[in-house]
Amino acid sequence: MSSEERQSPIRVLIVDDDITSRYLAVEALALAGIEISEADHGAQALETLTAETLPDIVLLDVVMPIMDGFETCARIRALERVARLPVLMMTGLDDEESVNRAYEAGATDFVTKPVTPQLLLHKIRYMVRAGEATEQLVLSQHRLAAAQRIAQIGHWEWDLRSGRVHWSEQALAIMGATGGGDLHSLQTLLEKVPKDDRPRVASWFDMVEATREAAELNHQIIGATGEERYFRQLVEPHTDKAGKVVRLYGAVQDITALRLAEEHIHRLAYYDSLTGLPNRVFFLQQLEKTLRLIHRHKRRGALLFLDLDNFKRVNDTLGHNSGDMLLQAVAERLVTSVRASDVIVRRELAEDRHNVARLGGDEFTVLLAEIRSDQDAARVARRIIESLAKPFKLQGNDVVVTPSIGITVFPQDGEHSSDLLRNGDMAMYHAKRAGKNTYKFFDASLNATAMQRLKTETALRAAIDNDELRLHFQPQFDVLSGGMCGVEALLRWTHPELGEVPPEEFIPIAEETGLILPIGEWVIEQACRQLRQWRAENVPVARVAVNVSASQFNSGDLPELIAGILARYGIEPGWLELELTETILMTQAEESVKMLQKLKDIGLQLAIDDFGTGYSSLSYLKRFPIDRLKIDRSFIANIENDRDNAAIAQAVIAMAETMSLHVTAEGVENDRQLSLLREQRCGEVQGYLLGRPTPPEQICHMLEALHTATVTTAPASPPSDRAPRRRGTGGY
């Protein structure tokens, strides 16, 4: 029965100690006409379930006081009255152990917070329908058993002495047998059995005649209109006074409805409702079975772990309906492309060949039950990539989605399903880091890398609180005067066990985990604090540049955050410069223009870092309210010998001069590079030739040295007669 056909609204019991989460769920569900009762913890929930009126489903949080969700779920399953009540466990935990514990405790399904109201409502209705189907099946089984005890549904008798079989009228009717032919032989039944199953049914009756013991058989019959129906044959022996079996009593039962209900429940339990593919439960069963067969036959197999690149963007841009349509279309292409593979498997493994499954979200797996070499798995991966390359049509929109595929080969990479899934997942993330839309094989080094990454991530979470982060500052010099015109703040991390962790190692982890937001705020605040200290000590640092990540820039509250820090430390806005890469600005160019203008309105200086490595549009470059272009070090490297690099640097300097922008060249490492940049009238430089990143106290010594020594050879020629460059509000 669907939720629309119910005579009464769905009743939901929400068990969550978080009042806010509970309130949001109640508000969302109440709008859908759902009746809601609430409990603060597991013990209170169990008391609620003793009431006369029961809920149709329980939404159960995991982390709660008094009694957590796992114990609560297990106790619910121990209560006969509510043993089959659907239980949806909701938690912020997102690890395999929590999922396994939830299902072991008896959870019907598991969902990770936050969950959208639409998805929550869909799951509730879906699980209630499944629960009603289960209850209907159980009730049907009870009624059927009672009917068998009270009256024979259809019966027959087999006289073993004469060999004749007598079918009751009801038995003939349910089998769809006509009045023609010999109604006193087994042929009456066998003619209704499908030809491919007929030998099995005939052999069963031969066995019953020979053993003369009670037996049972399920088989198919072709009905009067040609439809397939399922029947159960039950046999019980009857003896004469001498104790000899002379007759067999049989009952024939039409179990088509029961079989269809069982198949429906099987689909609910083992197949994904959206794509029709095997779900995680079924896939793991198939994987374990394949591993046993592989071990027995000493063969090799492979598991492909696939994730769609940027799937979230499709959901966010086109909506979840389009996202669901995309998953369905991807599933169809996966099945088609994998079936087209020419991987050879043994006959014993044929039923498990090319098992495509959806684990959840946009994660899919392909199980290759037998391969001859690693290249067989690679060939399937390439075929999948090719099949997904063609755009998908989603409600009038062309959508291109690419896969990242991790391949793990067994038994060499592992002999347990959990190991293979973990290894496939690691290889998949390796493919993502390699640029996406590709495949990578698992190797043992990924395990060590993953462990090191986990250790680094764990340590990074406590780095701020443990005072392990430091800022170093690299000086920037005016090419003509040789004076220091600013510094760039660079983050350094020293861990007591890991030692000096390179920025290129921990910054990507911070960005992926969201730690970049608190770390980025800390960097801005520390830079302003240091700038205030320098000013108080009359250290003439005119400008401090700070790098801003994509997450910070897109957070929406960056202007307010910086304005608050500036006010707290009494810093002039023009003393602070924000550096952003081209990629950050051009990802959402229109929004970037608005955000840059907000930052500029505060009075900050703005720079495009690593200029030339991204994909800036000149039309947008004119609209960006920026002050400075920083030529990426890759174009300065070997500039004295590489004509192409020299031409690029010259072009950037000339363009910036035309647009009245400052230019800073990064990565200057020798006198020849500095001389060439001076000839091209580059405004500022930074690099190891003039100063390495250094602790803040060393900046004072560096400035003192500038009074007594020449850092760079400034020309004696008069000032340039070219158009003056625009200066930032902070000055030099």
C-alpha cells in the first residue's frame, strides 16, 4: 500500500538527543502530513513502543546519552511486538564500522547526516511501504498455513500398486488441466511443466515412488493463458495394516503470489531501487562467493571501484531529479560497456561474470570474476571511460561526467572483501589526484601513503591548538630602489613527531578536509598581529601579502572576517594584500567580480598569484579590481636561457603596465634573471637570490642590513619616462 492510499497518516517516532536536529526533522515531516512523536534517548523510545498505538517507522540517532542508537535498535528487535518495525539510523558518523554496527544491531537502513528533508521523506515512505509489504507477506503466510490445515487446496492420490494417480477437481483447476487425455497419470502434471524443468520434476516423482517417504518440491507450471506460475508439491506416505506403504497422498499449492512477494522483498533487500543494480549487501555476498571460487580454482579476479567526478555539481546545478536520472543512465552504460568486454571466465564462475553494483551515492563497482592478466581489468576500465565520455541528455541539458576508477586485483591485493574495497577506494582516490577521468591500479605503497596521510590529517586537526603553526615571511624588493616594499606570509608547520611537514603535503589535506578555513583565518589574524607589532617597533614593512584558498574565497563571509581582524588589531586595510590564483577567480567569474569588489571596498590590496598558469579571460581581467599580477616562478625559471619564458614575462609586464597594474616576479634565483627583469622594467621581485622565507624577527635584521649593504644594484639612470604604475593604498 502506498502512502497515498493509507487510511491514516504515517506515524514516525524520532529518537534524538539533539533538540535542533529533532526540531528541523519535525518541521520538515509535519509539512508532509506525517504524525510525529519524539524521544530524547533510547530508554524513552522503548517506553514509547509499549503504548497501544505504534509508529510506522523509527528514526534513530546513534550518539545519545543513557542508551546509544546501536543498543536501542538491538532492544527494539528483541521486542516481539515491534521486531519487524522499520528503523532508520541517522548519524553524523560516516565510517564503515558504524555502518556495519548499525546493520548488525538490526537497522533497516542507515543514512549520514546532514540529510535533506526531501531525501528523508522519500526514505520514510519507501521504508514504510517495504515494512507494510513484509507484514502483508507474514500475514499471508499465516493465512495460507491455516487454510492448509482446514481444507486441502488441491489434492491427489497415487496408488503405488496400480500406478494410477487421482487428481481432485480443485487440483486440476489450479493446474489449468483440461478434461481431455488421461487424468490418471503423472503425464497430466508433466505436460504443464516447462520443458527445461520437466526432467527434474519427473526425477522427483521417481524418487518419491522409490523411497516412499515424505517429500516436497517447488516447480513451475505453464498456466492456461501461457503465464508462468509457481507450485509446491507436498507428499506424505500411507501404509496398510501390515505397515507397507501402498499409497502416497499429495497436495498441490499455487504459491505464485508468495513467490512474487518473496522476489519483491529480495529486490528490496538486495537491489538498488534507483538503478536496479545489485546493492552493497548483494555485491558483498557475490564478492565473497567469488573469492571462495577464485581460491579453489587458483585463478585471478579484479574489482573496479568507480566514482563519478564532480557529480555533486550536477546535483547542485540541475537538481536531485537530474542527478537521479544521471545515475540511472550511468548504470545502463556501465552494464552495456562491461558486457561488451571480452574477458574470459571459467564455466564455474560464469554466473558471477561482470557483476555491476551501486554501493551508494555515485559509487559503483564492477566485479570481474576471472581475468588472465591485469590488462583485462585495464581494458574494461578504458571501455567504461569511453562509454561515459558521450554527453548525457538530462531534461534538455547536455551533461558530461567522467569517472575515476580504482582497480584492485585479487588474491594478490587481498583475500577479504573489506581489504579489496578499501584498496579499490584508495586506488580510486589515487586516480582522482592524478587528474580524474582515468584509472589506477592499487599497489602497496598506497597503503603506506594513506596511513601517513591519515596520521598527518589527525595531527593537523590539533596543530592550531598545540601552537605548532608558524608564519615565515619572504621579502619583496623594489627593482629600481632595492628597498624592501613588502613581505609574503608563508605557513610553516612543525610537529613534535612528524617534524617539518612541507606545505605541499599538508595544505591539500587541509583543503580536502575543510581545515583550510580555520587555518586560513589563523594565518590572516597572525599576519595582522605581526604587522601591528612591526609598526609598533617602527619596522618599515609596508605591506603583508597573504594567500587565500578557494574555500575561504567562496565562503561568503571573507570580507566581514577580514574587516573584524583589521579592526581588532588597528591595521590599515591597505597594509594587507590578498593573493588569489587565476583558477579560484575564474571558476565562477561573475561571483568573483562581486566578491573582489567587496574586498576592495574595505581598502585591501588584491593580487593574482601564479599569473599565467590558469585561464584568465582578458575581459574578466579588466573587470577584476586588482592591484598586482605575480608572474609565476615557472616563467622566471631559466629566463636567461629560455626565450619563450622571457617572452611570456615581457608580455605580462607590458600588459600590466598598460592596465596600470603592479608586477611582482616570483622565484628570482640569480643575478642574470634580476638583470633581465630590470631591463623589462618589472616593478618588484622576490626569490631566494634576495631573501628566503624567514621568521618574523629576522625581517628586522634584513631591513637593518639594507641600510649598510646593497641588496641589488640599482641603476643610476633617471626615473622612467613610461606611464606611472598605479599604487596600492598601503604604499611602499
